[in-house]
Amino acid sequence: MLDGRGSIRRRSGARLWLSGLWLALFVLAAVLAPLISPQDPLAQDLMLGRLPPAWMAGAEPGYWLGTDSLGRDVLSRIVYGAQVALVVALVAGTVTCAIGSALGLVAGFYRGWADRLIGRLVDIWMAFPPVLFAILLIAVLGTGLCSVILAIVIIDWTRFCRVVRAETLNQSKMDYVHSAKVAGFTRLRTLLAEILPNVLPTIVALLTLEMGIAVIVEAILSFVNLSISTDQPTWGGMIAEGRTSIYQAWWVLVFPLIALFLTVLSFAQFGEGLRERFDPVLR
Amino acid sequence: MSAFLEIRGLSARLAGTGQRLLRSVDISLPVGAVRGLVGESGAGKSMIGKAVLGVLPKAVEIMEGEILLDGQDLQKVKPAERRRLVGAKVALIPQDPLTALNPSRRIGPQITDRLVDILGWTKASAAKRALEVLAEVSIPEPERIMRLYPHELSGGMRQRILIASAFAAEPRLIVADEPTTALDVTVQKQILKLISALQSRHGTALLFVTHDLGVVSKVCDTLSVLYAGKVMEDTTVERFFAAPRHPYSKALLAATPRHTDPAASLLPVPQAVIDGAMAEVAAADAAWSAHGG
């Protein structure tokens, strides 16, 4: 028993630490981009095109991760790209979480017509292929950061809604909910004070997962050139540009890809680690 | 002695299939008395407790009958008023202590919330009262326990806390729904003693739902034997254990294990008795249909 608890704590400890470290780096890069990026991310210099990373032959000092075909510094563009990724992760993640969770709580607790209505809506939503749906939405809403965030919210609220509804339904059957009813508490109070704290660990884990997904969706939209204007570097945009010169300059594609991968992975691991640490039942 | 809880002619059915769940049940419980509701699973004993508390599943429909609590017919008051009435005068000791406490909240607020939010006590007096009742159910270091989460306590401790919580607001009636079924046999006995002691000290009426006749003999004054939602026998505990009148009661008693004569105990209820009971139920249904229900 003691061993089991210890090992869970150790595992979640390392997980929290490593993913937290990367996320802290990510946030710092986004916030301090103008101060820490070694070059202007937009400055083009065809004489410095496709420079390799610092440790390879032919590298120039000051361009640590090389340059793309227009001579722009890859590291600086990754650092600036973190800005878009961070805003999208925070805003789109939070709004999606709030809307989806609220609908899920209502559907799972009150059941009846609210549940049927929300359930049908989710069914219809899920029938759309998400990426095509996003592209279609952007086509209607126009490009720009707000449109990207709105598109993510509109597509992904169902993820929260389904899971939170199922979890709420589970909790509603527990005796403590029954007891709250006998004690004379209102339904709303039972939902917010009794059920929500038990669903919260799930919501938090989903929220961090969703932040990662939001970063990916933004990258996909950038990849198909439907995200935001070209004078703000984005990871998806860098990957799209790097694709064309992958045989001559692989670094243009690979480094933003690694940044994207580590960020999405860290969000998911961080959420899972938080849940293990703070869920009183698991703890 | 006037009855605190009086159930008259309560009938209920499943809304979908129309299957009868309760058949004209009459139960009377004087102030401070203890009545056992016994029967097999599905006999409707829990259903009666739920009807009193107003927490019947949505699929169950009450067809007719009165539930008088302190002279007031609960069927006739508005839902919000009913919730307030029941919340103030009735408490529940639930069956499963493992799920009856909210796993993600500390013990303290789970006892005091009801006193503060529903009954309008001050936080300080509610906390003081919680400490009192926890001490009354022999919980050591109540201050510390109130800061713990349910999973940090054993099943027996949790059931004590639920009992303390039920008595905290000095309710006039407590519905105990199989409160010892989920516990170890050794803990069961202590919990029963505890419920009994608190009940007589506080003068609370107790509706004790159980399938265990041994429990009834220890705790109850009177009992109702239920079969298929119908009260087969309504008698005092002494009379029942001395000489049960109804054949079904006799068979139920014979099916209970006894230390003195292990060979003669644990008999299944004979088919003839079940047939007899079913015939009685069918006759009651026929009479009910005839009078235009």
C-alpha cells in the first residue's frame, strides 16, 4: 500500500517536473520574445539563406538553429511563434473548457429535455470531420487570431461536453448526492458544491489536453495558410515553409516540429500529473 | 400517543409498465418509536423510506395515499416546501458509507453545511454542534477528523460520521436504510448499539429498513413485514418473535440463522407460502380495481 502510493507520487512528480519545465520555458519564450530572440524573426537576407545549425559545417555565429530559404533565423521565429501558440492555447483552451463543461454538467445532472437537446447537438457536431470543419469556418469567419480561436471553440466544445456529462452522470448516482437531496439542498447547490468538485480533476486534465490540441489545430490552420497574417511567425507556418526545402535544409522543418511536439506532449503530461497530485481519491 | 409519521393507503407503481410496487401500505410511527420494515429484496421496504424522504426514482409514480409527517400531508405541499419540511425534520442514515460521503470534500463541512445553509445556524454554532455529535458517536479527536477526507477513514468510522451527521440537526425522524449491510459483522453490532443509544437518548423516531430479522429484534419496537409491496403483518417485536401470525412471517423467521439450532434454521421460504402470499396480493389488487382505481 505504502509502496504503491510512493511510486505513484514519484512518477507524477517527474512527469509534473519535466512537463512543467518545458511549459515554463515556452511561456517565458513567448513573453520575453523581443528580449531573448537573437535575430529579428522577419529580417530577410538572401546571402544568409539556408544556413545550417550552429554545430554543422558552414554555420554562421548568431544563427543557432540555422536559417530558412529567405535567410530568416529559425530560433528567433520559433521563439516568436510561441506567442501565437500560447495565446491560442490559453484563450481557446479556457473558453472551450468553460462552454463544454457547463453544457456537460447541465446535461448530466438535469437530464430530461436539456440532456436530449445537448446530446443531439453533440451527435450532429461529431459527424463533421474536425479539420475540414475548421477550414470551412475560417473561410466564413476570415483569417486572424480571433477567428482561429473561435473556430477551435466551435469545434472542440463537444470533447468536454461528452466527458463531463458522463462523469456528472456517474457522480449523480452516488449516495452523497442522494443525501444532499434529502438534506434539502437545492439542485443548483448540489451540482456546484457537491458534484463539481468531483468532476473538477477530470476537467483540469481535459483542459490541459485541450490546450495542446488548440496548439495543434492552430498549426494545422497555419500549415494550410488559413491562420494569421504572414508577418507573425507561427510554428505551423514554419513547418509548411520548411516542407518545400526538406532535402536542402531539414532544420527549417524539424525544429518547429520538435517545439510543437514537446509543447503538446507537455500539456497532456502536465494535466495528467496535476490530476494525480490533486485528486483526493487517487491520492 | 400521536403518530409522528403516518402512512395511509400508499400505493405506487412503475410509470412505464404499470407494475405495482406498493399496495395500500399503512404504517404508523409514534414520536420516539422504532419500527422495522422487513422483507426480501424487492419487497418495497426501501421504496417506503424513499417515499417519505421524497427521493423516489422518477419512474416510480405514487397512485394514491397519504404520507403525514407531524400531521402534514407531504403529498399536498409544493416541492420546495416539502424539501424544507423534510430537510428540517427528517434525516437519513444511508446504506453504503463508502459513497454516502462526498469523496472530494472534507468531513467537517459535510456535517455543518446542512445546519448552516438549510437550518440557518451560525458557522460557529454548527461547528460546535458537529464536534458534539462526533464525540457522541465515540469518534476520537473530532477536530482532526473534521479536517480529513472520507478516504482517509475506515468504513465503520464513516458510518459513525454519517450517524452523527444524521443526528446533528436533532431531527424528529430518521430513516435508516440498511445501515449495517455494507459493514463487517463485528462493526455491525457496534453501529447498531450506537444507533439504538442515540435514538433513545434523543427521542427520535426511527424507521429501520432491513432484511435482517436479527437486527430488528435488537433495535425495533414494532415491525411491518412486507411482501410484494404489501404489508403482510404489522405487530410488535415481542409478539412477532414469540408467535408470528402470518404464514409468510413464519417462513421468514424460519429462514433466519439461529445459534441454538443450526439444522432447523436457514430454511427457504416454502413455495406454498409464497403462493399464499401472492394470492393475497392478487386479491388485494382485484379489490382495488373493483373499487375503481
